[in-house]
Amino acid sequence: MSEELTVERQTLRDQAREALGDRNLIFVGLMGAGKSVIGRLVAQTLGIPFVDTDAEIESVSRMTIAELFSQYGETEFRALETRVVERLLKQGPRVVSTGGGAFINEATRAQIKQGGLSIWLNADLDTLWDRVSRRDHRPLLKTENPRQTLENLMIQRYPIYAEADLTVMSVNIRKELMANAVLEAITGLAQPGMIQSDPAQRGDTE
């Protein structure tokens, strides 16, 4: 990385960190959107802690997400998720990656809206399917036609994800560029309305 690009990235980091202040940055979106990968990188760049709510739920319950769904059902899982999210958002600033259904649950969505700045990683069906089909660990996709199930989830959930404070398109480019798009969205907070950032349209490809 050239000295000029390094300085530019440092400036963007500092501006984003100042704009975020003491608030939490909370990633929402469907499975496969990149919330954990991009969230972790953004946290490292900003120099603040990162936490994944699914990982935290598995830690406190000593069960996997799939096991929790199987044994207790989605309703009980969402109740646990709400309690975990509420606890995590009491401290800040930190970057928090949430499960795909967290923002859809009304109680959890209220906690997120009160607990910091929410950012939706929005991805199209082909991008999501390419990512989630590589591993067989998604409880909601254990259906006869998982791709159709994923599309149905998009139809149901995207209007609710759109309530997030910021939106960034999740596309198949280097994760560093995706993280930059998030930082740019944060620094745009001084502008009125929702900030939408699509790194692909800006030509930020490999």
C-alpha cells in the first residue's frame, strides 16, 4: 500500500471513529451478507472491540445455534437473543454483528435502535446463495428448496432491514474495500437521511 493510500485510509478511519463517538455500530442483514467478517475488520480498523451475538449466544448456552433451534424452537431462541443483545449493547463503543433474524424480531430491533448505529449489509440473492451454499449449518435453510427459502426470507425481511440507519451493498470484492465502504457510510452521518454506499458502483473492485 502506498504512503498516499495509507494516509487516506487513516483519515477515513479517524473521521469514522469521530462520527461514531461512544455509540455501538450494529451490523444487521441476512445470512451470508458478511456481517461477522466485515464487522470484525471494521472493529480492528476503528480500534474498538468486536462481538458476534451468535457466538455469544452459543457461549452462554453451551449449545450451537442449530441445537438451540432444534431443541427449543425459534420463539425461545429469539427471546434468548433479545436478552443477549440487550446486555451487549449496554456497553460501548463496540462493533456488534447480529444474526439474520435479530433485527426482524420487534423486541430485539427496539434494543438495536436504542443501542447504537445500525448498518444493513444488503446483498442480492446470487451473492448470498453463493456464500451460504458452501456450508450446511443454517437451520432456516434445512428445507427441500433452500435457495427458494433464502429468496422468501429476502422478500419478508428486506423491508424491515431497510429501517436500519445506514445501508451498504455487500458485493464480492475484497473485504478491505467493503470495510472502507462501511467507514465511508459512517462518515456521511453529517448528511441528511440514509446513506447508501455501493463499492461496486464506485469502481472499487480488485
